[in-house]
Amino acid sequence: MKMEQPATISQSINLQEKALELKSKIVDSIDVWGKNLIDSFVSDKPKLKPLSVYMKRGLTNGLARYDNKITKSVDNIMLFISDEKGNYDTAKVFDDVMSMFKDMDEMNFNIGPLSGIIGKGVIKIKIPDSMFTSFFFGNTGAIKITESDLTELKNLFIQ
């Protein structure tokens, strides 16, 4: 039986570099994708169009605020998705995650000021029921992100 050699320091450094590249790609893709979703969401809601600027800022600032958590998560994920040199198949990983996401039971989540339900291939971000949100958002109840929305993210991600 052939024993695998432990990763060298240079391979570990390469893995860290690849993790940072992946994190940058994730953050940049989510930023572009999220802003496109916001544009799509407000396109038929004239009251919301002025707010889209602030919603987009919130997205960008949220990604910046959670930068350390994103970095740590990506670093942990790289342990499982990459080989010893830090290489991975982006499209396959995304497809595998989507498959698990579709099979996942629905569960509640809270990320900063956002709460919602994730699972069965859908993310529903709840809009709090208040006079303020009703005035600006109307009676939307939730913003729904579906598999087709996530496919757009994948396309940005694998470019």
C-alpha cells in the first residue's frame, strides 16, 4: 500500500492562495448577482426604485461586514473540495451544492437583519410586517430566490 506524502509548505501556501481566490470570486459574484436581483425585484415596483440604491449598498456593506466569516468558511470548505494543490472543479462543486440544496429540508435562518427559510431549492427572505416595510415593499411577504436565480449566480461564478 502506497502512503501519501504530507502536503509541503509550498502546497499549503498554494492552498491558501486558492482559498483567497475562491473567496474573492464568491464575493464578487454574489455582489453582481445580488444587485441584478435587486434591479429585477424593483423593476415593477416604482416605489422601490429609489430604495434600490440603498438595498445595493446594504448588500455590498453586508459582504464587507461578514468578510472574516466568509474567509473562514471558504478556508474550511477548501479542505474538502480541493486537492492538495488547491485545485477544484467549480462547476461540479456548484452542481453538487445545488443538488444538496434541492434535497435539503426547509430550515429557518438569521443572518444579521435578514431572516428567512432555506431548503427544497428555494431561499425565502422574509420582509418584516410593519408600516414602514408595507409602505415601501407593499405586501410582498418574502423575496423568493429560486433555482433559476441561483443558476445565474453559477454562470457568473464559473466565468
